[in-house]
Amino acid sequence: MFLFFQQWRAECLKLLARKRTYLGFGAFLALEAAVLALVHIKGATHFKTLITRQGQVFDEYYSAPTLALILFMASVFLLGGIYMTLVSGDIVAKENEDGHMRMLLARPISRFRLLLVKYLTCVAYTVLLVQFIAWSAFLMGLAVTGWGGGFFAFVPELGIAAFYDWQTGMGKYIAASVSLSLSMITVTSIGFMLSCMPIKPAAATIGALSYMLIDFILRNMGFMEDYKHLLFTHHMQAAGRVLAEEPAWPVIIRSFAVLGAMNLTFFLIGFGIFDSRDLKS
């Protein structure tokens, strides 16, 4: 077990040594700074309308977690998905393309263990990136509004518009960030599965992005209403459901169980394809 964690640590350090790993962090910092600067310069008319329409005091709920949530939920899926698929689609295919995989397999390590280490590295990157987005947005929100106030949880596609005090709101914000971290692992799993196939890293990344966007478009067009349970983006909405005043926990647990099963399926498919390939000759 100790050797396994040593290998995982080495794989994480290898990932952190690549410059492309930091593209997502830089892109989100730029996005958050630009959006919050526009809010500060042009005023908060949009937020004031949203809050006052609910019969609440604007000054009370125009706060750091409110700003962070709106920015966080609006951008992490599409923009975050790009960088998650970039890393996961690259992690196996790139090493095979460069010839490093032959050297790795020359060592006494099973292919399953090798892929498990790489998959867990992608999972760690996904959680780290989402948490970085969540808390950098929160810190920038603090710079604009200061400490304190209430929390306005607004998720229109789920019909959620709830108001909380600071302490309860921070608990809800933390729960939403953790839930979204877990749900975004499915995007990473798709990229990882494609990376195990005999294709170029760019093809694995583009394929994962295409799968993600097609699923997202089908869900929003409404044609799959009777079959929405087959779309992974539908189950990813569980991350937003935790913000409700009375979360539907059976629905949330079921969605995460489905996402977990999809992650396992994608990993096993990737392993099955990788294990059948001739990489040594």
C-alpha cells in the first residue's frame, strides 16, 4: 500500500510539472477578476433585481458567497470541462505517443495498477481545480463585498431561490462545491477512457468534449425529457439540489450513485481497451 501511494505521489508530481496543468487555474482567475470587476464598475443592478423580486433586502444578500455561487455555477461545467478533458485525455495517450509507456511497462507493475494510479491523479486534479474555482471566487467576492451578510442561493433551472444567514449559507456553499467536485469526475472519466484508446491525445480531448457538449445540448433542447435519466449532465444537477432549503436526498443520492456507476464503467472500459493493446513491440 505504501508503494502504491508513492507511485500516486510521483504521478501527481509529474502532472504538476507540466505547464498545461495550470492553464485552467489561470483561465478561471482571469474570468473571475473580469466578471467581478465589471460588477464593481457597472454596479449590481442585475443582482439587486433578482434579490428584491424575492422580497428581500439587497444589501443583506449581496455578499461574497452569493457572488461566488453565481460565477461558480455558471462557468465551472463548460470552462472547467475543457481543462479536465485536456488533462485526462492526455495522461495516457500522450505517454504512449512519446514512447514513455513502454518504459513504464518494463517495470514489475500491472497495467491495472498503472491505470488506477493515473486515474486517481485525474480525479485529484478535478477536485483540486473545482475547489480552487470555488474558493478563489469566494475570496474575490470578499474583496468586493467584504465579510458577512446573507447567502442567496439561486439555481433557476432547478427552481431554487433560497435565502440563508451567513453560517447556514457557508455550509450550503461548501456542500455545493464538494458536490460539484464529485459530479465533475464523470467528465474526467470520459476523457480518461478515450485516452486509453489507440488515438492521439488531441483526439481523446476533443472526443470527451464532444460527448460532454452533446449530452448537455440534448438535455437543454428538451427532446430527451422522457429519457433524461440516460444523460449524465442531468444527474450532475444533484450538485445544485443541495442548495434547496429541504434537499431531496433520495434524488441526490440516486444521481450520485448513477454517476459513480458511470465512472466505474468508463474506467473499466478504458482498462479493457488498454489491456488488450500491444504496447511493447
